[in-house]
Amino acid sequence: MDDYSWLSCQGTDNPNSSRTEEHWVLYDFGDYYFLNESHFWNYNKLEETANGISTMAVDYSIDGTEWSWWGDINLDEAPGNDMYYGEMGPDFDGLLVRYLLFSVVSNHGGSCYGFSEMNLEVDPGFVDIDEPTAQAFTFGVHPNP
């Protein structure tokens, strides 16, 4: 059973200001990636599997400020044993992101909200951003009279 899990028992303000969900996980990949297939392991602690996520909203961003909704992911309740191998998540079909935000909509009836692990198949990405350019100045140097 997984003792290394994310568990939220007290809500906080969501990084996406348009969301009211108070339990969330934000991934900053540190660079741009194309997301593909995913695999999730729900909260699998014996006698606490009701804390596992049932539905979470998925938002993504390039800059961490402007968010777009990708969709919702529904996860089955984990069995709370060592034979749990998780479940296939969605294929993000090459979605370009730097930030990925999971906002918990519901769990399986527990008093907290959590899940154990997520694996993503990714490819390096790029973003074409106009770099600011320095304006050229013409100047001359003259002796001080």
C-alpha cells in the first residue's frame, strides 16, 4: 500500500481564480511539454480509500495565469491493498502545457481528498514567444568644454 500520497484535509484558494474548489494539486513542469497517455493511482491507504478522488477538473496553462479547462477525470475507488495497479487515465493527445492543475470536485465519501500517483507520457514542447528587443540608440561622445 502506498504511504506516499497527496492528502488534503483543509482547503486553500485555488490557483485558478475561476474555480471554487479548495482541494487541488498544481504541477509546474518547469518547461513546456506535450502531454499524451496517463495513468493514475488513487488514494490506496487501507480503511481510508473513501478519501480517494472520484472526480477532478483538469485545467492547463502556459503561463500559470491564464487557465483553460481540459475536462474532468473520474477515478474508481482504490481497494486498499498491495494488488492495486491503478487505472489508465485519459490520453491528452499532445496537449501543450507548462502547468497542470487538478481541482477536486468530489471524493468517494471521505473527510479528506487525496490520490497516490500519476504518470504522464510527455514529449518536449516549445512555445513561440516574441522576445522583447532593445531599441537601438545612436549617440556620440564629445569632450566637455
